Amino acid sequence: MRLDKLSNALKRAYRGSDITRRVKHFDSWLYRATQDGDGADSYDHTATVKDYYELCNEFMMFGWSESLHFAPLVPHESLEDSIARHQRLMIDKLALQEGMMVIDVGCGVGGPMRRVVRETGVRVVGVNNNDVQLEKAKMLNAEAAIEHMVDYVACSFMDMSATEDNTFDAGYAIESTCHAPDKERAFAEIFRVLKPGALFWGQEMCMTDQFNPNDARHRTIKQELMRGIALKEIATPGEVNQALEAVGFHLIEGMDRDVKEGPSTPWYQPMETRYGTLDNALRRIPWGRRAFAGAAKLAEVIGLFPKGSAEVVRLMDRTADAYVAGGRSGIFTPLYCFLARKPL
């Protein structure tokens, strides 16, 4: 994405908003969620997740890709190729075939959706409660000439009551149900709308068994991840499996896809050192992110970016540091992937 396109996209996404105020409000969500009394009772985590994506969505696409998720990396492969390979693994695991109706739970801007449709010929229904992301997904799907193969449901995946039971032949949720305030309830809704026998693929952000709740540094990293990514809690793989099985899914497999044999590249490396082309790497590595924050401030002054954009970049820079800290310490992975089936 070029800077002029980013400028126009930010102006559309932030139209009529006080971005500086919204960043401050978002940054305090963890305090508001955990305080005693009426504040905790009135806190709405779904609104926090919506704020997170509305603030960060365009910068995520600029710095990462249209597919807003992590992927297992290997040496001498671009980030974009790694993401494509990972999505093809999901397609293979779900055994997607032309004529199927598939649900994309928390579809974001539709990066995985576009590959799924182009490479399998299935019809996809994208579920998302974020109007900004849905409009972006519709625009990008039209540019990709797949809009006739996609439908959209504007709702939270916590309550898909407008969708009938036993509707979909398969489903996937890529780094979306990790935002659920109640994971079991989210999985129960997905279970309900899948047909008997349907496969469900998920990718979750998890704390690994190396996380020590008695270690102050581990607790700080976890809190920074929760705050920066809008995660009400970060489950362990075992807790994810337990929630799946509690609602009736049969777990076929579950593993941290970043754990590999032979040469490998850590999932967080693009945010730590150069990975991929120089142009793309500069958007992701620490000094490049900080330089871009300064450039964003200048862009605000000359009217290229809306006021407050630099605050969003700084927020995302801090979150990237938390990702790297979680990955380097081995206590966090965004690549716990599972395959489950709704019994016949």
C-alpha cells in the first residue's frame, strides 16, 4: 500500500473521530475492565475489540498484509508466501470443495477469504461486527472479482442468532475467537451453525506451558499483550481444547504450528529484525516503526494523515514489542491451531 493510498484510507476510516481521545480511551480498557463496582459491570469487551480494529486496521494492512494473522515462517520465504502456505494448509485440513458453504468467523478485511474462494470455489459467509472492516472487505473482494461468491453477516460471533442451525459445511476462525470474552459461548455458537459432520479450523493466541504466573516479567508481558491486542484473557492450548469439547466438538488435532523440526524462523522475527524485502521490513522492525511514528506526526502537520494517527502508530509499536517479548521468552504463541469436527 502506497502512502497516498494509506492517507486516503485513514481519512475514510477516521472520518469525524477524535483519534487522540479514542486511543487514550482504548489504552485504558484493561483498567476499566478490572475495576470494582459499576465500572466492571458496564464494561463491554466487544466494543473494545471493535475500537482496536477501527483504530489499527489500516496500519496493520500497511505494515503486514491483507491477511491480518501470523503464520509459521521458514528461511528464504517472504512473509506473504508464508501466510499463503499457512492458508493452504487450512484449506487442505478442511477438505474444502466447490459447492460448499463455509463460514469465516471474524473475517476481518477478508484476506484468507479471498484465497479460500479463489482456490476452492466455495461460497463464504463472513461474520464481523466491525463496519469499517466489512466495508474494506467488500471493496477488496470487488477488486478481486469474487464479490458474487461472498455474503456478509454484520454481527458478533458471540450471537449469530440471525443464522439458522446446521447451515454451514465447514468453518474457520483465524485469530478471532481469541478476542471472545467467553470462549465456550463463542464455540457454542459456531457449533450451532455448522452442519453435523462439519470440520472447524481455528487459530488461537495462547500462553504456552512456559508461562509462569509467579514470574513478574511473565505477568507484565502477558498484561501488555492483553492490553495491546484487546484480549480479555489469554487461554492456554488446554483451555482452548476444553472449551471446544465442552460444547460438543470432537478435537481431531491441536498443535503450536511454530514448533518445527529443522531450520526455522520464529514467528515474531518480522517485528524484530529484517525479514522479507527492505521496503516491507522497514515498516515492521523496531527502528523503522519508530521512524514511521515520527513521519506520521509530520504527516499530521501537513494534513496528509488525520490528527492522532501517530498515537495509533505508537500504540502498535508498543504492542509489537510485547509480541517479540512473548515470543522470545517462549511464553506466548499466536499459532495454536486446531481442527475439530461437529459429530454426526
